[in-house]
Amino acid sequence: MKELITQFIDASPEKMITYAEYIELALYHPEEGYYIKERQKIGKEGDFYTSSNVSDVFGKLIGKWFAKNFKNLGLPPSVCEIGAGNGRFARAFIQGWNEWKDETLTYCIVEASPYHRTLQEAELNGLEEVDILYADTFAYTGMKQGLIFSNELFDAFPVHVVEKSEGIVKEVFIVHENGQLKESMLPVMNDRIIAFLNDQELELAEGQRIEIPLAFEPFIKSIADHFMKGIMVTVDYGYTKEEWMHPSRRRGSLRGYYQHQMHHDVLQHPGEMDITSHVHFDALKSIGEKYSLDFVQKMRQDEFLMAAGILEELAEHHDPNPFSEASKRNRAIRSLILPGGISQSFDVVVQAKGLEYTAEKLF
């Protein structure tokens, strides 16, 4: 992967590439990209955990929540998950749905990685009373109404990186010198970056660095262009404009995860490391509204799970056997809602199209 990136830099007219180009190559190169390669990424043998891989409780609860509320929202029993990883969330969602409803669910997965699709097909094999469809992009799902769901999707988007230096906002580029990938800065020339900073009212302090997710807009527009009625639920970690401006975040949020260790230098281990940055929640909201995806609400994940009825999932009786399924489930539930747990690092953003009074019908 490093050699491929070096070749890409050498082939560029300026002998440098943006961080967005670097991340696109490192994560999504068709042969060597981190998310494309046949390599364990999630769980103990991978590089990171997600809520849906800590326990099936998360996916089951979301499945039951949609089963309880889809008719109130005036939606068909149709779900599209974008970026389904190893398929564990999809399986748990479908199981939760089947425990609550006997109607046939259409579950579509948008997945670009052939390796992940293989994992998903194996995970979902044998599930009955559900139509499982696959597509490379949302545009090809044919889904016009229902629920669009994603978990830790937007944090993996390629981002540009800018920094204010000597009173000037500069973009950070990647070059290679003496066999090493290094950073180089030039005054921002990309009008879209300048427009993003202005639209989001982000005024950088001297020495402050921040990521710019220009890929958000074409992606959201593509969804909105093909989605007529329903809700889009995004689970991810990120910051509001005010939170981005806090002094503790002056170096931005770009980082990598390699064998469960966090690295601030994402130029190491390209193709072997997950690269991520925090989501601009206000941009997600404003860009969505630009394309008729109305903002409904943003809740911390534990608050959303509580409202969706996670406490009802706790076993009613105490089981003295700590290795029983009931005890394991109860520990998983507590890990999702107790202070300091994984859910306090995530938010749930709900957006809607073609619906009225959505917030009143969510729970």
C-alpha cells in the first residue's frame, strides 16, 4: 500500500496529494485498501470494536424499535443499512424484528467491499421471512421509503485537513521524502474547503487543525435524490461547531487504530490501519436540510437506547451463573447504558424526508 501511495504521489503534477486522497487510497483501494482486503477488522482479532459487535442486544433493540414504530411513521417494512461490516448488526436487527412482527421485512445492504459482503452472506445465511438485497450504492437499492441506518459510517469518510499557520489557513498535503510519507502545508486553494469553513462558521485559532469532510455533500445528495419518504438514522461519534472550537480539540480528531492501539500519525501502516475522524454533526444537519432531509433530533446513544426500551430487555430474574446467556445479556445491556460505557461516546442523529411530526412518533 505504501508503494502504491508513493506511485500516486509521483504521478501527481504537484508531487503531493491531499489527506482525502491518501485516506481514500489507504481505506478503499480496490486491492490493498484496509476495508477491502480480506482481513479481520472488528473484534478481538481486529483493530476496533463497535456497539453491534459488543453484543447482539444493540441490533435487536433497534430492530424491535423499528418494528414498534414503522406504522406510526407511515413507512413500509423496509430497511437499508449502509456499510454493514461483518453482518452482525443486520442479523440482530432481523431477529429483533421477527420477535416483534410477523410481517416480511425487506433488508437491503449497501456494501462496496466484496470481503465484507462474503462475511455478511455467511452471517445472514438461513434467516427466514426476510428479503435480503445487496447493492454497491444507495442509488441501486430501488428503496424509496423506509429506514436508512448506518453505524460508524461517516467517521470513515475521506477528509481534507487544514491548519491555521502564520495567520493563514493552509491545507495539509502528503509528500514522500527519503522513503517516508510526510506532511507539507500550502495556503488553501480549494474553494469548497473555504466554503465549508464559511458555511459552518468555523474560525480557526492559530495552530488549530481540523478535518473537512467534503465527501459528505455528494453522498447525502445521492441518498436524498433517491429517497422519497422515511427516516435516516446515523450512529456515530462527532462534535458540534461549538465542541470543535474547544481548546482540547485544537489538533483535530484524525487518528488511526491498529491492533486496538490508537495512533495520531495515520501515515504509518497504510492499508493495515483503520483511519477515522469525528463527524461534523452540524454539517450533517445543514447539508441534509439543503437536500430535503429534515433534522429531527440528536440524542446520545445511551439516551436513545433508554427511550427505545433497553431496560425492558433486562432479565427479570437474577441468575447466579455469571456465564449464563441471561447474565451475559444483562452485562451487555449495562455496558451500553452505564456512565463511562461505549454509548456515551456516540450520538444518534435522526433525519426525515416526507414525514410530519416525526419526533412525536419515534418512541
